[in-house]
Amino acid sequence: MLPNEEVQISSVRAFNRFYTRQLGVLGQRLLESPFSLSEARVLYELAHRDGPAAREIGTELDLDPGYLSRIVQKFGDDGLITRKPLPADRRQYQLSLTAKGRQAFAKLDRSSHEDVTKMLRPLSEADRRRLTAAMSTIEGLFGAARAPTSATLREPRPGDMGFVVQSHGARYASEYGFDSSFEALVAEIAAKFLNSFDASRERCWIAEIDGAPVGSVFLVRHDDEIAKLRLLLVEPAGRGHGLGRRLVGECIAFARACGYRKITLWTQSILTAARKIYQYAGFELVASEPHRSFGQSLIGETWEMEL
């Protein structure tokens, strides 16, 4: 072994010890919850996938089949999941969270968000950017063999609302012929989000690939019971990575964690890709109406999802 390699190995091991202490994952339970780290990861995957097979989760998390089987059995005994045999292979089970399971995940997700918020709060904005950039570098280096690009979701930074407005205006003009009134509407929504942002009930996510923004979505408060999903967009450079589903999935998980009972959204019938994402996520079309907007004759649609 070369001398430099020995130093590098020691440095990586020292960082691993530091970061596991920082995240508090050395204990038997994560974030003062009843779940171990592995159990929490399985719960996360169940919350962000549509009826996955147990084998699919085991492959994704690289879990021993016997260990995963014990986790699934425990979740079933605790009433957190339902299991049904896959039609194609009845030895395999399709897993879904129950209402109790969704509540357990929402509580854990909220605790995780609060814990990371406390960790980041002492850092300046510049240091936060350095931290997340370093994390992206680590993820990219070790994930390079699995994915040619690093597609991530993050909270907005100063200047990102300009990207939201510009990308919506340019994309909808080129693909659907919308006029400048649509860009004006997007600017109004973005300005309202910035001026009256409620961190406890609202979120914006920016999707980026290799550090470049390629998509966005907003979840905003309509009233105490209902949240609105707005401004979902994935640029052509970001398509094919499942970012649309991930963005919508983040909205749903956050809305549940906040205690909303319903998510509503307004879209157009011509936006076929977005409509497929909403339908896949569990939204239902509840109303449609012709209208003249953005220089076009359109059919507006209202979709809703009960949480």
C-alpha cells in the first residue's frame, strides 16, 4: 500500500466517524423514533414508491433478504404496511403503507427536516453552499458508476425565482405557444411565495443536474386543510430522470407531514406528461372547463388528492 493511500484511507475513516456522530445514527433508534436507520430507510422508500415489491426495496438499499424480511414482518405486525402477493410471482409481495404507516413516516420526515435545519442554522449562506457542494461532489464520485449524472432536489437559493419565471415563460412559449401573460402569472406566483412564505406550511424545490437547475415545483397553503401544488416544470435537459415524479412526491410527503387533508392543482389538458405524473401519484381529475388564457383556447383541469 502506498503511503498516500494509507493517509487517504485514514482521512475517509475519520470523516465517517465524525459524520455518523453528527447525524446521530450510532444509537439503536433514529431521531428519537421507534425505528432503526435501516427501518427508516425502508419506510422512506415505501413512502416514495407506488406499491413496490419487497425485492425492489432490498436491491435499492442493498439489504440482506433475511434482514429485510424481518423488517417487513415487523412493519406488518405493527400495522404500518399491507402486503399482497405479486400476480407474476406469488412468492414476492407488493408493499403499501397504511394510514398509520403514512403518519409514522410523516412524523419521522418532519423530525429529520427539523434536525437538519438545526444543524445548518449556525452556518452562513456561503458555508451552506460549500457544504452542499461538497456533499454533491461525494455523491457524484461514488454514484458515478450507477448514474452518469447527479440529479438532485434542493431548496431554492437567491436567484432561483428568476430561473422559475424564465424557464416557464420560455418553455411554454416554445412548446405550447403561450404568450407573455403566462410568464406574468408565474412571476406573480413566485413573488407572492417570496413575500408571504410560511416555512411551516409551504415549500419550493429546485431540481438540478450537475449543479444546473432543470426543474421546479411549489407547494403553497390554500387554507388550513388544503394545499396547492403549483409550477411543476422539468426542462428537456432534466427529463428521463424521474424528476417530475420526485418533485410531486416531495410535495405529497411534505403536505402529509404538515397535516393537510387535501392537495389541489390546476393544469391544462394539453399538458399530457404532467397529467400522467399527477395520475400516477394518486391525483384524480375532479373538474374541467374551457377557457381562453395565455393567448390560447384551453381546457383547464382541477385535480385533487385526499391525504
